[in-house]
Amino acid sequence: MREKIRLAKAGLGILFFLMLLFSFYHLYYADKVIPGVYLGNIHLGGKNITQASSVLEGQASQIETFEIVDHDMDIVYEIDISDIELKYLIDHTIEVIFIVGRTKNFPKDSLDKLKGLIFPIKIDAVVTLDPIILEQRITQIKGVSDVPAKSAEYILEDGEITIVPSENGRKIRADVLEMSVINAIMKMDNSPISLLIDKIEPEVTTQDLKDAQEDIEKLIERVIKIELNEETIDVLSSHEILDLIEVVKNNGKIEIQMNQYTFREYRKSIESKVNTTPRAHVTKESSEGLVQGFEIITTGNELIADAFESDLKKAFFTTEKEIVNLK
């Protein structure tokens, strides 16, 4: 019986202590931010409205720009708060901060108060800005920072093939950068922001061209003629052959194929030499000058593009010297 009484007294004592602590907590923090509340790295717990406003206004006054650092190229970009029309709404931010633990939702408020004693409660600033201008500024930084990868290429120097080495490219993560800037704005943190950059591999590397060089050298040594009705229209030089082919990588395998862009340009030059229109003379006219009869003097020629491309590929990629007969 005495043990039960002792335990009851102990329980009442603990309850009284908790009630006393609870009352003291509410009395002390009645006009203050509850413990554990942070805006970014700024601890606001225990401050009253005037103190919290003063701290946030002071921090906001120090923010004029946000720096974006490209460590690889040793470049610093700046986003000026006036350019993106950024304004910190301190009064609204204070309202958000003070509502923590005071929402009149007892379970949630109790949990927030307990959480604040153990873990930080992170709050974002209330701001206005122009998101379109911010996105444009990010795009400008991306335009300067991004560098496309360059594939290796062949050139002829004094009749010898030389390889211009490939170069890696780089691409910034624009979406990550934009989120980092927004996060810095909301946290009132103007610490430098580092660019995250991905390396871009070239489609065709220097080693790829080295592996294909022997085949390319054999190819440009060939004598390829373009003929029409046994008349030579063109003889491809080594430079022209090199321009008309390209090395590509297909599923990791090196292939030599026709360069479609340079082929189209070459085909146009051949068409200008061989394409002709038919000629005729009028044999009969009406009294009003309308043609009522004519006679063909000469027929015209027109290059069949598909057949020309097919025959030229055969001439390039077979082992014998060939003549391409135009049709």
C-alpha cells in the first residue's frame, strides 16, 4: 500500500514538474520565436518580432548579388538582385516564422515545439522576383560555359594525312544551377555557388581515326573518274575524296561512310555540268502567235541522284579503281 502511495506521489511530482516546465516554456516564448527555428543558417529561435526583423533586414541588406563560380575556367558570374527584381518581404517572412508552433493545431504545434528542442526547423524567406529574367540569366551563363565536344578529323598536308585531335566538351546542369540559385535566395545565403559541369565525350576520338587511318589512306589513293557518254566530267582528287567520306561510330564500332552533306554539294556541282534542258524550234504558230507545233532539236540530260550516289559509293568502297558512268 505504501509503495503505491509512493509511486502515486512520484507520478504527481513528475506531472507537476512537466506542467511547470510547460507553463514556463509558454510564458518565456509567448512573444518569441520557438526554439530551433532557422532561416538558412540564421538561428531565430528565442528572438522576438523586433529582434528577428532586425536580423533578417540586416542579412537582406548585405545581399546585392549571387555569385556563380566556374572553377574549371576560373570565371565568376554574377546575378544582380536588381536584375531579377528580387525583394525580400521581411514582414511576411516574420509572420511565417512566428506561426510555427502557433497554428492552433495542438498535435502539430506540440510536435513542432518538441522537434525544435532537438532538430532545426528550416523556414524559407518570402520573396518576390521575376522568374523569367532569372531563367534568361541562367541561359546566358549556360551559353558562355557550355563547350561542344569536337570530334577528331583528317586533313591533308603535303599529300599526307594528319589527324586534328578530338576535344572533350562540357555542359553545365542548368536545372541544378537554377534550383541552387533559388535555394540561396530563399535561405538568404549569398555564399558562392559552384557550377556543376558534365564532361561531354566527342563522337569520334583521336584513337578512332588512328584505327581507321590505314583504310582511309588506301581510299584516297584511288583514282575515281566521273564520265558521261565516255567523256570525263571530273576526276576526284585526294582532297575531294577525303571531304566526301567520314568516320562514324555505330554501336561502338568504327565505320567509314559517305558524308551526306558534302556529297549533296558535290552532286550539285556535277548536275551543273551535265544537266541540260531539251531544245526545240516552233514549226507552226496561230495568227495570234500561239505555238501549235514544235520539233525537238536536242534532248536534255538529267542526273539520277539516287543512282549516282549508289555508284559513287561502290567506287569508293570497293577494292578496284572504278569509273562512275552517269545515267
